[in-house]
Amino acid sequence: MTLDNVPIRQAVTVRELRAQGSIRRRLLDLGITPGTKIEPIHTSPSGFMRAYFVKGTMIALRNSESREIWVD
């Protein structure tokens, strides 16, 4: 399952990053690596972005970026 399909407030573990190039580098810099726990917190009113809780920090990702993160 990809991260954009995870229900709000359900913590999951990152299994694989399928992003390439600069997007992959950004996700890695944000601490999104295999084995990391991540929890969706909020969806934007437009529905194009979501807020996630990762390693004690809240980050925002576009849905297109979230589709590149596979979780368990």
C-alpha cells in the first residue's frame, strides 16, 4: 500500500521508497527511510497535501510524493 492511501491517525512503517532523483533525496533528507514509522495527521482542504508525523516532526507532502512511499 502507498502512503497516500493510509487512513488518518493510523501509524505505518515505511517499506520502500520508489521515488527517483531530487524527490528521493528530499524524502531521505526528511528522514523517510525504510523502517521509519510515519503517521498521517491531517489532509489539506484542497486534498492535494497531507501532514505526517515522522520522527517527532510534522511534515507536509504532496500526494504525488506520498504515492512513491510504500508502507506496511
